[in-house]
Amino acid sequence: MNSNISLNFNSVDSSKISTLRAGGEIKNVICPSSVAELTVLSKYIREEGKDFLVMGALSNVLVLDGGYDGIAISTSKFKGMDINGLNVSCGSGEKLSIVIDICQKKGLSGLEKLYGIPGTIGGAVCMNCGCFDTEISSVIKKVYLFDMDKAELVEKSAKEMCFSYRKSLVQEKKFVVIGVTFEMCEKYLYDIKNTMNSVIGLRKSAQPSMPSLGSVFKRVDDISAAIFIEGAGLKGKKINNMQISNVHGNFIVNLGGGRADDYLSLMELMEKKVYEKYGIRLVREVRVEGKRA
Ligand SMILES: Cc1cc2nc3c(=O)[nH]c(=O)nc-3n(C[C@H](O)[C@H](O)[C@H](O)COP(=O)(O)OP(=O)(O)OC[C@H]3O[C@@H](n4cnc5c(N)ncnc54)[C@H](O)[C@@H]3O)c2cc1C
């Protein structure tokens, strides 16, 4: 059956697709649409000894200017959504905010505080994304994964996913999230809509509107890394067209035509200065891939 499947790779310019609007070429992008294709792909990756990266909306991944040479597995074809009572199932390539919009129209509550996070369902699960005291893991019932090492489908409960702050089992294992089932609860449509509007308002007032990858570093003992970055005098610091935001010290923004390598240099500066001033080792939330130009 699998012998008929050929693997088609394309190259994609990350500065055209990442939310940072910066970065180099991702040389071998493949968009599988079935488990059979993933099976063939996993065999190829194992036999060729290639590195791989699963790619959602690239709202949390910095691809350096020299580009990424491994295999980039795009989830753009894992689409679709099915609602069965309080259970909402969707493909990992669906956009989180679109799923929340649809749930709101059906009076299904649980994800609305995450409205405005610009990634896919797969990226959200991998990162256990969250805000305003809610994490995506709180409404997850089942996650459907493809194990790239064993070339098999796996189904895991939220407990088995070992979720914690911005962490999940997906970060430890060679898993591709294919889809998810959420267990929601019922609420009035306008209550859900009000929450969505208020979280968007809070985001607009507290976060920069320029291209970014969201928070650069994780919280430190429940304190925003911005406190330490700003305390180290780095707010507004620029390297060429990348800048530590004047609005929020834990964001690096692209002022226009900025380079991913400069983003990384700013990250390294933040790590160095915060360590020198506070003795704190910041932990990266943004994943860095590829090589400098
Ligand atoms: C303006 C802005 C605001 C943000 N606000 C928040 C916030 O409030 N809270 C928050 O938690 N994050 C926030 N983020 C960060 C980011 O949007 C989230 O981490 C998001 O969940 C990443 O999804 P993505 O599809 O873009 O993933 P990507 O950036 O493409 O990938 C992120 C990680 O997930 C992995 N991954 C992606 N898809 C899959 C899959 N299907 N299977 C296995 N692994 C996969 C990637 O390999 C990578 O390790 C923000 C980002 C921006 C730009």
C-alpha cells in the first residue's frame, strides 16, 4: 500500500509565514495528509538519520537566518472539526482561535480565555499554551498522536500527556499531534463572547502589536520574566531592526525587515544581563531552530 506514496518536499521562506516575519529558508517542508504518508515519512527520516521539526503556525519557533536543513512536517492538512455534545474534536492544523469562534457559536465553553493566541491546535497542545490562569490541558480529553519512532498511532488521555506549565510529553518524544478531543461545558453564547472580547482587550493593552513570537522566556517562580528583563535595563534595547519591546519587556518585536539572528542575539543578551543582575537563568519559551547566516 505504502509503496505508491511518494514524498514531496518544498522550500518555504519562514519570513513569509512566521508571526515574527523573519528568518531563513525551511528547506524540506512536507505536508502529510494521512497516517500512511506519516508512516512512509517516519521510515525515511529514520533511514536517512534526518532531524525533523513539526511546524504549526510558527508563532513560537525562531528559524535562524541560515535556514533549517532538516525535515519540517507541516500540519496544514490535518484539518476538520466535529462536535458531538460537549465533545469537540479537531485536527491539529486547525487554528486555535477559529476553533474557539466555532465553539462560541455553539455555546461551548472552556477555551475562550485562550482567544487571540495565534497558533494551531497542535502547537497549543505541544506547548500546553495558556493565559489568564487557563491552560489548554484543562479541557483536553484525548490527544491523537503519531509516534515517529514506532510508526504507529497512539491515543493518550490528558493525564498521560504529562502536562505542566508550557510543557507536554510531545516535547520529550518524537510525536506528531494529529488531533485532539476537548471536553467542554455549556454556557450562554454572550458570556463566552464577553470573555473573548475582554481577553482581546487585555492583550491589546498589555502586548505589542508588532510581529513577534509572544513571550520569549517562561515565568520565573510565577513572576513574569519581563520584571527581570526590564529591571536589567533592557526595555527598548535594539539590535538593528529587532527590539525588546517598549510595551512588554518579555517580547522581542520586528520593527520591519528585522533578522532572526538579531532576535537570537537579543535573547542571549537578556539571558546574560538577567543572570548578572539577579543570578537567575531564564528558561526559553521560544524554540530556536536552524543556523545563523
Ligand atoms: C502575539 C503572540 C501572543 C502569544 N500569546 C501566547 C499566550 O498568551 N500563551 C501562550 O502559551 N503562548 C502564546 N504565544 C505563543 C504561541 O502562539 C503558542 O505557543 C502556540 O501554541 C504555538 O502554536 P503554533 O502552531 O504556532 O506552533 P509552532 O510555533 O509552529 O510550534 C511550537 C512548538 O510546537 C511544536 N508543534 C507544533 N505543532 C505540532 C504538532 N502538531 N505535533 C507536535 N508538535 C507540534 C513545534 O515543533 C514547536 O516545538 C503567543 C505568540 C504570539 C506571536
